[in-house]
Amino acid sequence: MITRVGIVAKSGLDSIGAEVRALVAWLAARGVTAVVEERTARQAGVNHGETPTRDDLPRFVDLVLVLGGDGTLLGIADRIAQADLEIPILGVNYGTLGFLTEIALPELYPALEEALAGRYQVDTRLMLRARIARDGATKSAHIALNDVTVTGGSLSRIVEFWVSVGGEFVARFNADGIIVSSPTGSTAYNLSAGGPIVHPEVDALVLTPIAPHILTNRPIVIPASAPVTVQPLLQRDRDEAYVTFDGQRSERLENGDVIHVARATRSMRLVRASQRSYYEVLRQKLRWTER
């Protein structure tokens, strides 16, 4: 049963206060506790009840309601997985695209009604766990829903990347970067870089070079069970490389650093609009197959 609903809103949304307060009252009338995330509570002028931080919110709720765009949803999905939980997320689109936050504002209350009644449809999405190894030790670890991207520095120099899959050497890529994408992330940066669209039910990862120097370098779809290793080879002191997780967080790499990417132990559970298929979302959001 859903008895506690977390509410997270995109920062800077105009007039979100009235919507959040209305949601709190609507949930209370149905005997459900609204737990408004700290920054959202300040933005909405909600000053009563629990207001945990975004990092702590997953531990307090049974469902998270995201008001915003895909970036806001990515941020909370990563935090839920970091907390070693699989709390479902209902994303309501306030942005311009909203591929993950596919539920439109007029559908908000009907979708919530279905969720509280236990009649909602959930998609289970594969997530990525990334680890940066330095001198044989783990420097940091992260969770990502869409992708882990390793790129060169701001001066747009081509970098040589050594890539292995499942412990087997794959290739040396001379490119601006390498994207390791989940099926969910295949419609994000991977798609912009020329990678394929992968249905979210396919158990696979995608390796996509960014602006490869050799024309025969092409994206490759690999089994999700095979961990990926990416090592940028920095030849000069002035060379730079960075690793980015879901476009949300970034770290600068040193020569010799190795990035290990594998399937995360937890998945993301996304509440879907029951009347809309994945292919319909492709057509609506990406104008897929349209001339």
C-alpha cells in the first residue's frame, strides 16, 4: 500500500507552490501523508510536516512524485538506487520534452488515483553502477539511469580510449568521448551521438563513440551482463578527461584512472500512463518516423 508520497519539484518552476499545496491537501483527504522534499518545500512555501533532503527522501516514502523534467527524475532515480531501494517514481512533465516524465499535467490526479488504488503500470528500468579506480583502489562510485560518459577536456582534443567488455579487450577508440548507455539512456545523449534506440525491455548496454576519428568506429550493443572498462590514455600533462553520470555529476580523471561500468543491483521502477505505449511515446516525444 502507498501511505506516504514524496514530492520533488524542479527548481525554478513558476507557480509550483499552489500545485504542491493542492497535492498535499488532496493526498491528506485520502489518508495519505505527503512528504515534501526540503528544497521543494521552501520553493512552495510548505512549512509543516517532514521535509527531508533529496538524498534522504527515498527512506521516508512509498512513492515519489516528480514535478519537472527528465533531469529532475534522473536525480531522484539515482538517489533511490544509492539508498538500495526500488521505490516507484511517477514523473509529471513540466518541461519541453519529458521522455521519462511522460505524464502530462492534466493526467496528474487520475494517475495518482490509479497509483493509490494499486492499479498502476510499472516499467522496470536497468540502471548502471560506475566505479572510478585509481592506483588499484576505488576513488568513487556512482549510480546512473541513462549513461556514463567519458570525454576529453574543454579544448576538444581527441583522446584515445581503451575499452574492454567482460574482461576482453574490444578496441582503441580515438574520439571526443565514449558513452556507456542503458536502454533507457539510448534516447538521451546516445541518440544525439548517433547511437541506436534500444527498447527498455532489452537486456543490453550500448557503447557509442562520440565524434570518432575513424569512420569505421560505430556504436555496438552488448549484453548487460558484461561489465565495461574504459581507460582514457592521457599523453600530455595538459590533456584532460572527465567522466559524467547522467549529465548530473562530473569528475576529472587522472592519467591511469579506469572507469568500470556494470549493471546496478537495483532497478528503477517508473510508473507509466497505462494508455500510452513506448512506441507512442517515441512518436509523440521524438517525432519518430515522421518526415
